[in-house]
Amino acid sequence: MDQDIVTSTPVGLRAEKPNKRPHLSDSLDMSQSIEQKVDIIQSNMVTKQDLKDIVQDLISAMVQPLTEKLHQLEAENTLLKDRMTQIEENNQLALNELEQYSRRNCVRIHGLHEAENEDTDKIVLGVAKEMGITLDIKSIERSHRIGPKPLASKVAAKEKSSRSIIVRFVSYRDRLLFIQNRKKLKATKLGKVFINEDLTAANARLAAKARILVKENKLESTWTRDGKVFIRKKDGVVHRIKADGDLLL
């Protein structure tokens, strides 16, 4: 029975696996291995199985370094994406800090009756008088209602339809004095009037989430100071929070 035979010369030599970063010597060894296999094939002294093994070895020798390089690039790409995400988050926090600082002289007053042709500066000075503090028109840089003007019928029908007033004081000290005395409004004839800091949209959302956690009894308390949001945990520890993740501390 005829059968393909092989000489005693070893065949099917397998190429060594290259390191993650192949050197010149590794490339030379691979080249020599490939030349040896080609010589064996040309000698017509191999079986079909030997030929299959040789082809498989050649493919593995060429593909493995590429596969390792691909994995390396994928890992580097993931690392770069993580760094970019962190940079973007840091930039957003920095921009939010700058925007909040630009509002440091501002406050918002909620619950004041709105009338046609009103003078909001005089209304603000009236609120200050009710709190027992002395301010004059020169203390106010600008004031106005926020948002679209409601229909006159709604203003007359419901006090809660009145828009809030935003005030920018000339001096930070006057703004601080206004904020520090706001609790006195409870004992005045103004009714349900509230004074809050003028927060950025991001800080306002963060403060709202903190208040929800307080209602759910997951936090002891929360407050804002100079546009910064603070929380007191159940253990009494106070944290300043800048992002949603800080609420989970």
C-alpha cells in the first residue's frame, strides 16, 4: 500500500511566539523559519498533514503579532476615552464655577405680587425695609421679573402666578446682607415670600436632588452658600457637592 513518507529530517517546525514589542532579531528568526518551511515544501518530501501544519504555523506567525498589536491599540483607545471623559467633566465643572461666580451679587425673590407698570427696584427696597435693613436705589444695579409675562387676568386671580424677581446688587456686601436677613420675612406682612441665591442651572438641579434626599431621610440637611451646595449626612459630616456622584459619598 502506497503512502506518503517523510525523511528523518524534522518538519513542521513551529515559529516562536514574538514578544509584545518584536525586536529586529525576532523578525530575522521568523524570516529564517519561513525560509526553512519553504525549502521543505519545495523538496516535495512532505505529507499533506505536514503541509497543513506548515501553513498553519506560517499563518499563526504572521497573525499573532498583529492580534497583539490590535489588543494594545484597543487598550490605549479605551484609556484615551476615559481621559477625555474626565477632561470634559472637569471643564464642565470649571465653567459652572465661573458662571456661578458671575452671579455672586444676585438673588431671586419669589412670591411677590406682580402688577402692571411696577417698579421692581422699589419693590426690592420695600422687601429690604420689611427685613429691617437699609438700602437705597444706588445699591441696586438692576432688577426685573424672570420669564414671560403672564396674562393680567391670571395675575389678578392667583398670587402664585407672579413671576420671580432677580436682583443684581452693586455690592456683594449688600447682597450678603439681603440674604442673611431673609428669615425675618416670616414675621412680616408680605406673606409667603422667599429669597434664594441665584444658582446656575446645574447647581439648581443639584440642590433640588439634595432636598429630595433630605425628604427621603437619606440626608440630615442641605443648603447653599455663595452659590455652593452643601449637605450634612446622617453622621453629621458636612460635604460640599459639585456633581451627582458627590451625593453618594
